[in-house]
Amino acid sequence: MESVSCKWLLLSFLFISWAHSALCVVDGVKGGKVRGVNFGGWLVVEGWMKPSLFDGIANRDMLDGAKVRLKSLRLNKYVSAKDGGGAGVFVDHDTGDSWETFRLWRISQSEYQFRAVKGQFLSCSGQGASVTATSNSPSVNETFTIQRAGFGRVILKHSSGKYLQASSKNELKADYVGTPGFNDRNAAIFNMTFVSDVYMQGEYQLSNGHGQNATKVLTEHRNSYITREDFQFLSNHDINTVRIPVGWWITKDPNPPAPYVGGSLAALDNAFKWANEFDIKCLVDLHAAPGSQNGRDDSSSRDDSINWPTPDNIQKSLDVIEFLASKYGSDPAFLGISLLSEPQSPDIPFNTLQKYYNDGYVIVRKHSATAYVIMCQLKGDNGADPDPAMLYNANTGNGKSNVVVDLHYYHTGPSFANMSLQENINYLYGARKTQLNSLNAADGPLVFIGEWVNDFGRGKWSQKEFQKYGSAQLHVYGSASFGWAYWSFKNDANNHWSLMWTINNNYLQLTAGRMAIVWKIIIPVFILVATIMCVLGYICRFKRNKNRNRGAFKRLQGVLGDLLKSKATYNDTPDNSFDDGKTEGETQELQIFSYACLSRATNNFCLKNKLGEGGFGPVYKGKLQNEKEIAVKGLSKHSGQGIEEFKNEVVLISKLQHRNLVRLLGCCIRGEEYMLIYEYMPKGSLDAFLFGLFLFYFAIKPASYIIKIPFKFVPSFIHMLLSYYESISTTANSRMFILATDPSKKAQLDWDKRFNIIGGIARGLLYLHRDSRLRVIHRDLKVSNILLDENMTPKISDFGMARVFGGDQIIAETNRVAGTFGYMSPEYVMGGTFSEKSDVFSFGVLILEIISSKRNNSFYNPEQPSNLLLHTWKLWNEGKGSEVVDEALGDLYSPLEVEKCVHIGLLCVQNRAIDRPTMAEVDLMLISETDRPSPKEPPYTFPASSVRSGSDPICCSSNDITFTALEGR
């Protein structure tokens, strides 16, 4: 039997290895192929993606590259550069065409230079001189001030101080005497028209247009457009790669040449940091080359000229590749580099581009032997791209490895305008799939669909049509040997060009393309392996599981039996009463309750007595015949948690006797249900008073509802629901939650009560950590686990996740991190390590929440730090610690006590456990004026989806106001 099992296991391993080799064609990429997205418009601005970046620019329609024509009002003729440049300038053409078109170079919001078609600039040597188009480099003589009036009228003043006018001989001269007006049709008035209402909106235009304000605008944009949360979003949606376009000026950071402003390199560093955190790879793309490689906004061209193919600009581009490859070549997140994005054909000769790609490849290999080198296809005019096979074949051989050819597939041009949905899909499976199959089959580089969007044709398509077309694109592009990257992650101007929007609004279903691979490869392999493993597992585990299940129940019965041995069963008669809680020591008897007793006390566990529901099961309010109120916590056999935590709580609470601890009053066993019975606290939990929120639960209809109403309406609303409930049928999944708000509750917690509560909790924790015979780490200390009695005395409750330390033990580890986010210490969240200092961290959060009446998790202010801890830290450093105090207290508090508590709270929430005080030190600081050390900065909030490497996922409680009862710990 053993040899047969080994053979089956070996066969399973071979199948798994085959599946892995079939999928993982790109080294280091999670999932085997690139499923990426471009960060377009981030470090290389394309204004059409976020037009608001250009708000506030004066003369916004006259940015660099704007094309204008000038027509004399007196002569009714256009200003024209003879032969398109290189000669004189005349006012003699009846119609405007190429020679009459000039591209603006912006010096300031009123000063400009005019560039003719062939590249020369309008120039004038001084007062009285004629204007020519002969200068190849602009300076003072080529600078003119444009003064605008209504109806497109302008007057032009040369830098010499003279205004231009059209002479009787059709010349343009700087010889107007005086200052011309706009109403007398003089020879100095021109009508300025724009060739197009679409002007350039690239990085150059943005920086130059904003001038001194550019640093502020671009810094805010870079810090907010792409954030750490965006990387988390991408990771959650199975995106494993980001393609990051950069501009050539990044090598000069933080002081690039004007008008560019620094900061893009720091932003790129952040991208690599976040990528490493979320296991995402980075492709760096030289999107804007010096001199402009395609004349569009994305190349940062100043006036749509393509000047890249010069030796100087090509060498500068190679210097950029050298800089990026040397800086990021050894970074674990670095996947590869794109040498140039969309070089324009026919302005760039193929041989020039080919040599550049070869030289760039050599540079990358100097710094990384494995990085992928991406070479983008030549981009043609009007969507007519040259055959990528030219570039594909030219870069094969010569020992090259990890070479990728980048194709861009957009289906929004004129040729797709009149296609139906099915015709577009047919084109995908015809032209696109055929081209990919051909390139994949060749003995050469990998193929990458570096840019594509879920937008097509010119029709007004429905959501289902977008989903269908997107699914087809994912299927076709999924066959590319390297993978694909969507353009782009965010886009304010066109929702369908934004991956985030299409995902959030379900216009693009990323799993659809994935499913084609899943059905063809993963599912058959999984079924085969699962079948084999199930057969082996059934044989090996059947008897063991049966014995283990029987043994587990017997062991729990044994533990509870030992615990309850020699205890008297509680009979629900008026003569029975509870201990008054004043007994000293740890010898108090436990009282045992029969199931019948608990059933009578809770009215057969009636829904109206249900207080809530936690990870273990429901909690009911009950009243014994002696009028003592109790709360009954049950663990159902269907609970998502095991019996170990529940057993732990039974044992711990029964052993702990202290005025600051909730007491176990009894327990019972019925079949496979186990229950804890607590003394019911009439006042309720601390969070009810701090936040004024109460949750009521009802089962009424086969659906889920959350209704929020003022607290004063709760009794009549409950009465109405109960009456309605008696007349309808229910299902097991029926439930309603009533969230009642009672802001007046906070008024009952004046400062003295809050200070006493802080002290009481501290003494309770000190007892757990030092004074109790069992040294206990609570692990789930939070406001909802602090109960208040009639005198507002705090009692620590809920020991389901507590752990006992024995002997000299000071630290422990777990593979299953459990607790409530916002209260868990950083070393516990990230490494599963807990100690007394973990409870100290939670206590520090409690102090700050009690002072401020703000939750740490739900604290939010877009202009402030991300949680209560950092908010308090900021105020403390600014000497404004008292501003964290709850506004409901007004001025009725002790500033010295508040300062002390804030100080202690910040000491408790320090990032390193070794820096935090012990509870003994905390208690001493609370009751005396002993010297307190300066606190260090608290940690940032940990994401609720964090998972420790090599361990089980983190399981946590919610401390929010809704559905607290439904989440397991």
C-alpha cells in the first residue's frame, strides 16, 4: 500500500510540474504571464487623461505647440513665412494654409515666440526692422508680447518695444508709432485664429504653463494619483505587473532642466517599494525621450516636432536607460525596461531605431542578466502600423535573451468606427489572433500587448456588450507569450480607459479571460490531482478523523468535568443567589446551570432576548427567579471557530477573580453546544457610551436589512417588529439589524469617569500580567470588551483568544493571527509574535479612544494622518495634545490629567515592543507624577487584508458598529 501511494504521489507531482511549466513562461511573475496596467498620466503627464491639472493657467489655449494664424484687419491678408521658413515674412496671402501657420513657444502668459513650418522662428533685429523667419534658435529678438482683445483681435509688440504692423508693401515691420488701439482698424491689429481647438497637453505644456506654481501642482498630483492603496487594489484583482512611463528628465531629479520640476524619481522609488510589498513587478518605460520620438503629448514634445533621431538625443536616451538599469537592476520588483515608446514612422528610420535597440540591450545586460528588454514597434500615422515582424525578426539572434516586442492594440480609430460588436470581435479573433499566433510561433522574442483598452468603435454600447468585448480581448491577448498591460489605471476623461473604473463598475471582468486558461489547463489537472489525493486521504484519514472527533468531544467533557467537579448544580429557585463578588482569593465555587434553567431564564432563547452574535455564536439576555440578570454565550457546533478558544475562555475566566474582571457564573453542556454564563452588566459596554451606538438583532424576513434610527424610537420600533414577527414565517437566514444612535450617552462619561475607567482597565491588565496565579495575555483588548457596571466600574471581558504564559515565558508566536485591527500591535500583525507588550499596545489605543471618543479604525480626515494614533502624534508634536479631547467634554476636564493620559497612550502605542512600558510602569505613571520618557512615532495602520508569509491568513474581529455580531474572531 505504501509503495502504491508513493507512485500516485510521484505521478501527481509530475502533473503539477507540467501544469506549472505550461503556465509560467515569464520568470518571476506571479501567475506566469504579465497581467499588467500602465500608470499613464502619472510621471509623464498627458492632460487629456486629467484635464483639471491645467486649471488655473492663464491663456490656457496658448500653451506651447498651439498653432495660430494671423490676419491683418487693415489688409485682410494672412501673415505668411515665405517658403515655410528661411526667408522673409509678408502679409500677402488671401487664404491660410501651411506657410501661414505658426507654432507658439510660450515664454510667459503674455510673451511668445513663433515657429514656422520648417522650424525657423520669426525674428526682428529691432525698431523699424522687418520681421523674417530665418532664426534657428530663439532668443530676445524672437520674442513678442501678445495683447488680446475680443473677437480674436491681438496686437503684437516686439521685445524692442515697438508694435508690429502690416506696411503698404505687405511687409511686417516693428515700426508702429505709439500704442495701437483695438477699435480703429489700424495696421497693427491682427485677427488670431487657432488651427484647432485641441491644444497640446503634455508635461512640458503643464510645467511651462503653470510657471512657479508647477512644483506645487505636480507634487500634489504625483502624491495622490498613484498611492500604496492602488497597489493593494491591483493585487486584490490579480494584476501582477505595472508598466510605469517615465520622462528623460527623471535622470536629473531632483533638479531637472526647466520647465520640468523634480519629484518623479522619488515617486518611482515609492512605486518599487509598494510593488515589493504586494508582490507586483515593475516595467519601466521610457515614454518621453529627449527631442520627442513621436510628437504627441505623451512624448513631452513642445510643439509636436519629432527631433529624437539626432546623435545627441539618441545618446541622451541611452544615458537614461543606463541610469534606470543601474538604479533598479537589482531590485526584486524590477521585471524589465522598455527602451522607447511608440517611435513614429516615417520620421524615425528603421535602421536608426534598430541600432538604438541593440545598444540599449547591451546597456541593460551590464546591470541585469535576467531583466526583460522591451522594444516597441514602429508607430505609423492614422493607425496604420508597420508590420511588427520587421522589428521582431531584426532583434532575434546574436545571443539575445529575454527580449520582448511591444504591440499596442487600440480599436477606436476610423477603421473601427462603423463596426458592430460582432464585427469587432471577429476582427480580434481574425487579424489580432492570427498576428499573435504568427509572432508566438517564431523563434524570437516574447510578445507583449503593452497597451489596450476596453473601448471600441464609435457606438453607445451597453454594459453587457462591453463585458462581452472585454472578455474576447482578454482571451485573445492572453495568448501573448509575455502578457498584456491595460492603458491606463486611472483616467478622468474617459471611464472606459480607466482600469479601476471598469473593474469597480463591472464593465471588464478580469476573471473571464483567466477562465479560458483555467478550463483548459488548471481545472483538468486539479480534478485529476484532487481525485488522487482524495482517495489516498480517505484511506489514510477516515479512521483517524473518526477517533479524533470522538476524542475531542470526550476531552472537552473531561476538561469541563474536572473544572466543575464537586460543584453543586444550580437549580433555578428563588432561594438560590449569586456570590456578592467580595470573596477574596481564587476559591469561589462555580455554579452549574441546567439547560432547562437557562431556557426558562431566556424564555426559551427568544429572539427578543438576543443581545447579539459573535464569532462563537449568539448571546442572550436572561433573568433568573432571584431577579439576577445574566448573559448566556453559546458556541454552536456550526460555528466557524473551534472549541479550543471556547474551552480556553471557560478555564481562564473561572480561574480569575478580581474586581476589574468579569466573573464566570456557570456553564453547561448540551449535546454539542457549549455555553458560558456571565453576570449581565446593566450599564453595558464602554463603546456604547463612547460612541453612542447600539445594535439590535431580529429575524423577520428572508433577507438582510440594516436600519439606522434614533435611540428614542427603539422601544416602539421593536414592539412593532415583534408584533409583525408573530404573524409571518421566517427562515434560518432571515435577519434584521437595527443600529440605534444615542449621542446623549457620551454625556454620562465626564472626565472623572473616563479617567477612572482608564485606571481600572490598567489595574485589570496589571492583574492579568503580574498578580494573577495565571499570567494571561488577553490579545483582544478593545472598547467593546470593557463592560461597565452601575458605578461605571470597568470589567475586562471576553477571554476567548487569551493565552496563558507559564514560568519565565515572556513571548510567544502563532501561525494564526487573530484579533481586532486597529488594536493589534505591529509585531503581532506582521510576525505573529505576542507578549504582554501586545496588550500594552491595545491599552494605548484604548486610552486615546476614551479621551477622544473617536475610533482608531474609522478615523478619517483627507488632509490629516490616516488614523487616530498618527493624528494624536501630530497634535502632540505641535504642542496641541489637548485638542484630541472629546468635544462633548467642553472645558470640563483636567488639562494635566489629559496631558498625562495622552503621553502614556503614545508611549504604549510605540512601534517597537521594547520601547513600550509595562503595565506596572503604566499604573505607576497614572497614579503619580513620575518622569515619563518621550514617545516615538506610532506605526501606520495595517491593512485588513495583510497576510503573513508562510502562515495562515489573519482572522480578525470588527470593532465597527454594524455586523460586529456576525464576524468571527
